[in-house]
Amino acid sequence: MTLLISTLAAIVATVIWYKNVAEGKNHQFGMLSLIYWGASLMWFVDAIFEYAESGADYFEPTSSAMLNDSFLGLSVVVFGLLIWLVRFLIKDSENVFKKILFKKTSGNFTSEE
């Protein structure tokens, strides 16, 4: 399940990245897709070694093992999003976050009389 969840996240992130590049936007989805593709590669290697160790039993997981793997896969997706969000806010290529944080209001107030 971890391989499936991380691969689906990688595909979705890659499609979003491709769409944003085509529209000329820079939201750094390329990094997010690379995070998920790296996680997918890691889980793929893990699946190969686990299959080599357990053989055909690898394809008959228990329900508790599937639940644990699903939770781990979702945790990886959330952690990848968290890493991307922190980097996105630090990089702030369009200075949107900086403008919001340091928004200055002028002291000249006009009153309607």
C-alpha cells in the first residue's frame, strides 16, 4: 500500500507540475513530484527485497498489515507536503508571503464628515 499511495501521489504531483509549467506558473511542484517519486522508488526497492525474503506470501498481506502500510503511506504523503510547503514559503518566488507578512498600512486615515 505504501508503494501504491506514494506512486499515486507522485503521478498527481507530476500532472499538477506539468500543468503549472505549461501555464507559466512557478509554484515549485517539481520538487514535490521529486519527493514523491523518490519515496516511490524507495518503496519499490523495499517491495523487491520483501518479495525476495517472503516469496509468494508477499501478495497475501493481512488486513492489519495493509492498514499499517496505508497509514505509513499517507504519513509519507503528508510529510512530503509539509516539506514542500516549508520550502515554498521560505523560497517565496513571487514574494506573496513576504507581502502578507510585512504588509504596511499607512497612518493617514481620512474620516468621512
